[in-house]
Amino acid sequence: MNQKKIDQDQELQKNQKQGFDFWQDHSEKFLEMALCPDYRERIEHPDAYGKRTGDCGDTVEFFLIVDHGRIRRITIDVYGCINTNACANAVIELAKEKTLEEAWKINPDVIENYLKTLPPDHKHCAELAVGAFYLALANYREIKSSPWKKMYGVK
């Protein structure tokens, strides 16, 4: 059994001990985002990249393909709890096909509202996911102003 699966099982057990029914007490959107594997991919030569590791040890990486000022493709690599996975997937759902200007408006509160049932003690997961996304957006801005950096793989 891999570490991610063990961590998710431990999270479910902890919630059950506290009288929280994971399947019944979370919104459908939270469950969909928490369990969604669709966006897990490391893009070989992305237009932008952002990675952040939280104090909790979870890590989120974003890979962006931008065309004509719009995010055309966005993928993630996540090592963390189910809440971090939900938040990272929510960022993608809210960011795809958006302009870069629109994408900067995605913040942890927007993620919380989108998921509806992110546990209050896991708001840091939304902050982590959005922080990694902002690093990718900033990376795109940097590469756009110095295109030679992409050619040589400078981050």
C-alpha cells in the first residue's frame, strides 16, 4: 500500500472517530474533487510551472499550457491528503480556459466556497494549492518577459 493511500485511510478513520461521516457530510463537489484523478500529469515542457510544499508536508505542483492569454491546459502532481487533492483539483476546475487576469482572482476563499465542505482545520490546503498556482502564474509572467528562460529550462 502506498503512503498516499495510507494517509487517506488515516484521514477517513480520524473523521469517523469524530462522528463525521465522510461520504454523507461532504458536498458532492468536494467528493468529486477529492477523488478526481483526471488532472494528474507532469507536462514535459509546460509554459509555466509552480511548486509549493506546506508546513504540513503536502506538496502541490502545477503545470500550465497558455495560448493567446488563456490557460488551455492545466495539470497537477500532488503529494498530500485528500483535502489538498480536492483543493488542487478545484483550482484546475476554476482556472481552465480562464484568462491569466481572471486566474489571479482565484483565492483560498473561492476554493472553500467552491468545495462547500472543506474542513475548517484544512483551510491551509486551499492556501497551499492556490499558492502553488500563483507561483505558476508568476512563472509564466517571468518567462513571457524573458523568453530565453524557457528555452534553457530556467525557472
